[in-house]
Amino acid sequence: MSLHYVALGDSTTVGVGDPLNGTTTDLSGAGARPGQGWRGWASLLADALDSSHRVTFSNLATSGATASMVAADQLPATGTGPIDLASLIVGVNDTLRSTFDRGEIRDCLQYCAEHLTARGALLLTVRFHDHGQVFGLPSWLRRPLWQRIEQVNTVYDELYSRFGGIRIDMADYPEVYRRDFWSVDRLHPGERGHRRLARAFSDELHRRGTRIAVPPELDCAGEPPTRWADALWMVREGVPWLGRRAGDLTPWAARMALSQLRPPTPRATTTPTLTRTAVPSADAEVQTT
């Protein structure tokens, strides 16, 4: 049996954090493309599928991709023919920008899902965990970031409800919050994290009747980052990255933190009138500038 698998997304699907040679010397991943020194969960899953099927695998993910980039650039590159499996995992880069727009993310992912499933694809998606907990962010920054991540998660909830497929909820796996799950930057999964994600999708596919003779291995060839590697990455990559993001994300997060600390406006003591007022929707988004 033949299977055509296409992978769309950002640097995690590229494979950043899971170097082919098993080392942890250079994990910045800037400008990374699939196969350029990285392996990753999507490639591990394709190899596992290849143990029982003739697999055609196209990894179209790009480092730094946002939802709009996936819809505009990656989706057209999938062609027009039938697709059996399509992974669509993107959104974290959107949450780290002042231009964050849940509506745009929803429109882009719905557009991608419609086109992929119309061509026969079983959709593979995720529900994101609390990245701020992994980063060790202070609570004033972690809370607003989590609010954004949850907004992206609600988009994936809608996709799963409408298009079905397989969805992996990262928060269901306790090891997600262990240090050895992540690469040195704590943003991309390390080898262990990529292997675990590939295995999770493989197990679900197997349960649904897709034969996989050799599932992805969970044993790692490399070692998790040391404290020295953590410190070195922070100097070389982390501090410059925070500097670049400081003028974009931090002012918004600070405003959000202040709004949460501001005491509520006291209720008026005058006699209420029968004038009808607008009630905000439960889905109201956080507005950014």
C-alpha cells in the first residue's frame, strides 16, 4: 500500500532540536529547512510508516512560519493530487508577535484544513501545552502568553470538531514539562521530545487501523543539554532573541499584566435602568497594538 504524507508547519516540524548527528552544539535553527542537519518528529513518523507502506513524504515546513505563511506558501506547494496524511502544526510563532490575530489564524488554518481534507487527507494536529512553564517565564509574562496559546488551541479545537483526524494534546503528557524533553532553547523539542511526538501519532494511527510494523523508537542517541550548554545558548542566542522580541511582545505583555492587577471598577449605586447594554462575547479576543 502506498501513502502520501505532507507536513506543514514551523521549525518544530522542520525538525529543529533533533540534529541528525545526535549532538547539541548548534540548535538555533535560524533559517532551517527540512533535511539541512535536522530530522524531527515528522521524518521519524514517515520512516515508521515506511516500514509497512510505500511512503512519499514531503516536508514543506519552514523555520519561523506563521499560520498565514503556511496558507500562502506551503499549502500551494502540496500540489493538487490526493493526499493520505497531512500534519498541520503552527501557531507558536504567531503568539510571540504584537500582530497576533486569532481571527486570521483561524481563517488560515480552516483554509488549509479544507483543502487538505478535500484531497483525502487525514489531518494530524496538536493542542499546545503551557510554553511559559517550560521557559520558566515570570508569571506576569507567562499568563498573557498562555492566554494567546489557549486562543490558538481553541482554533485547533474547531478544526478537530469539523475535520476530525488525529489530535495530540501535549498537556496530556507529563514529560512535556521535563527538561530532557526539550532542546537547549526550550522552545523546540529535543531528540526525546521529537521521538515522543512521532510515537504518539504512530500509536494513534495504529489504533485506527494503519499498519506500522516498526514504530518510532523512544531510545535516544544523543544526550540532553547540560547546564553549561544551557548557559552558553542563553549568552549566544537567548539574550539576543529576547532583545529582538523586547520591542514587540514585552510592551503588550506588560500592559496585560497591569490590566490584571488593576482593581475592578466599583459598581454604581444608582437605581438600575431598563436600558439594554451589549454583553461581550465569551470568545472576545485580547486586542493588541
